Amino acid sequence: MKSSKLIMGCLALLGLTAGMAHAQEDVDREAIAERLAPVGEVCLQGEDCGTAMAASGGGDSAASGGADGETIYNNVCMACHDTGAAGAPKRGDEAAWAGRTDKGFETLLGHAINGFNAMPARGGNPNLSDEEVQAAVAYLVEPVMEVPAQAAGGDDAAPADDGADASAEPATAGIDGAAIYNSVCMACHDTGAAGAPKKGDAAAWAARLEQGTETLYDHAINGFNAMPAKGGNPGLSDAEVKAAVDHLLGSVE
């Protein structure tokens, strides 16, 4: 009789221990899942990755038109620009933005729309319009640079008065862009190597020209996709690179 009670007691204890072990295992799994949760999401073509929320979100708009830059930023961009993930400069970090803001707002906008280094085009959300990307970029850089009036929503803003510079010589004056092109750039842009748009191919250049000359200068100087910085010749000055770009673009403009 005593043996039967002892056996029953042992079985009950084993059942209790197993139950506690399973409960602890569930807790551990939840903790691990929480630690492994992604800080952002990959947006696939055709998916709605925040634009619906952005369209209906409230708050003050920091960018052009009716797009709410703050809401779009919070839904799409903050995963990297609030954390510094993949080397992204954090919003409001003047030191991190110093070299970037010198390139101008249009260049930064071009990077955001088309992608640059580790940053995917449109922050990984292909459903964002150019206007929405512009609004988000304006909100992102507003703490560290002066955003152009039109980008900040001032559609009626008068253009800046640059009359003082109208007679100034361009930085490329006196530089033989054709010679630089023929010695550095033609290896890719005459052959189409690595997907480079060929010199004189208007169709291949059409979308690129829409980005503006300053953006194309920046791509040539700093590198873009498969194209190395300064065409792989770091000895070239920025002005020499621009002269070569001018020569290249002259064939399609």
C-alpha cells in the first residue's frame, strides 16, 4: 500500500515538473522571437508598405503638396534613419549629414528615389510616388539643412536670385572634357559595359537626364551602382569629372 502511494506521488511530481518545463520553454521561445523580430520590413513589388497609412495619417506636412512627409518617414524611413542601420545618417545628426548636405537637396532626393549605396530606391517601397519621397526627404533633412521652399510646400516661392553668379565662369572652364572622357570613361560608355548608357544613346539617357545634371555629376564623382567613383581614377578633380560628364551629356542633350 505504501509502495503504491509512493509511486503515485512520484508520477504526480513528474507531471508537475514536465508542465513547468513546457511553460518555461514557451516563455523562452517568446523571448527569443521578440529578440529576433525585424526592425523593418522588405517591401515587394505591388505590396502596400505604409502608403495607405501615410495617406490617412494626420499631423503637419513637412514637404511638398499634400504628402505628409513625417508620416511617410515614420512608416518607411525611420527603421534606418532613426537607428543608423546600414550606415544611414540619423535624423538630426549634423555631423553625419555634413558631407551629404553639401551636395544639395536635389542630389539627396535623387539618391532617395533611385537608391544609393545600401539604401534601396524609395526606401524599399516602390509604391511611393516621387512627391511622397520628396516629402519624406524634406522632413528627414529639415533639422540639418535649409530645405528649398518648393520642396517644403511653397509652390509659389520665387526662384533664388543668382544674378551675381550669372557672369561667373563655370568650374569646368578650360578643361578638356573630351580628352578626359576618351582616356577614362569611354571604356564603359562607348561599349555599354556593366550596363553603362552609351554615349549618344538618347533612349538610354532619357530617364537619367530627368534626374538633373547635378545628380549625374554626383554619381560620376562619388560612384553609383556599378560605376566607380571618378570612373576609377581618383586622381581626377571634381571639375575634371564634371567636364567629362558635360562632354558625355552633350551627345544626347
